[in-house]
Amino acid sequence: MNKKQIIASSFLFEGLPQQQIDDIDDLAVEKTYQRGETIFFEGDKGIGFFMVGEGKVKIFKVSPAGKEHILHIFGEGEPFGEVPVFHGQPYPATAEAIVKTKTFFFPRDRFVLLVEANPSIALNMLAVLSMRLRRFASQIESLSLKEVPARLANYLLYLSQEQGGREEVELDISKGQLASLLGTIPETLSRIFAKMSEEGLIRVNGRNISLLDIKGLTAKE
């Protein structure tokens, strides 16, 4: 899909009239980042927000000890860094391209003028932010209250839903990145994958994971 098609089909802008899509397309600045390239750092001035056009972006924070913890992974059509559009504060975390990634950048000042003229855009953004808040609350609950096997089971079931209810899912990030997202280390994650395989819950073939026992995985949540 081209830039306008991706913008129009995104959850943030879906359902808007064609003229508004055209206006949004006009102000979006396209930029490509190579794998491992930083899009913005935590603490950088929030001068606008981004949308993934192609590729994947991770949002993460780094502890004082230098340990990276991934907060979110975003793919095509998903916005990120949008909170500064409302309050004008610095970015609260760092964004980095996981693979070669094309982004669309929306400058804050111009986008705010567009929202003022088209309040329906603000309603869509509020819906996205509400969804993000629910997802983040669920993540905090998982990291705080659940053991790592339950976190992994929850993530695999989430992937199944995201990929159309399939019983074979494809990991779209590395297992090291998945470990960071789940708040553990790669060695622990590998042991849990092996144990779940022994229990007949899953079958692992590289990044393809067959969910053999959905009820068993649900019971681990």
C-alpha cells in the first residue's frame, strides 16, 4: 500500500472523509530508518508523532544498570510517540527500528491545527490512547502478578487473536526481544518454551509456534 492507503486504513484515521485523509497525507513526512537506528531518544523534545508505514519499531526504556526493557512493539499503521501531541512534553521512552522501517512523521504544530479544524480526528486519537492505556495496564498486571510461563501463554494467545485466530502463530520479533517484552532473560524464556513443548502445549519451529492446546495455555494465564 502507498502512504495514503496506509494512513486511511490505520485505526487512528479510519472512517475519516477523503478530504481529511488528503490533508493528513499532505502533512505526513516520510522517512526510512535502518535496522537498529534510533528514531527518537527518551527525553527528546516531543515535536510530533510517528506512524509505522512498513517494518517494526520497539519502544523501550533503559535501567540505570543498562538493562533494556521493551514496552511496546508497533507495526504497520500503528502510531507511536503521540502523547506529546497533546501535552508538548518530551518523549517518555526511546524508539528504535527493529528492521528497516518506513515511518510517517506528523509535526505537532501542524497536526494540532488540523485537529482543531476536524474534531473527529481527536476522537479517534482518544480511542487509540484508551486502547493503549488498557494494554499497558494489562502489561503491568502481567509483569507484577504473573510468573513468566503465564506471561508467555498470554502473549501467544494474544498473537493468535492478532493473526486472525490462527492456531499457528509467527513471532514477529526475536526471542531476545520477546524476553525483554515479557520482563525476563532469553535463557529463562528458552527453558519455558522447552517445558511447554514437553507438556504438549506448543510446538516450536523457529519463529513459527503451533498452539496445540489452547485450553491448557488459557489455564496458565
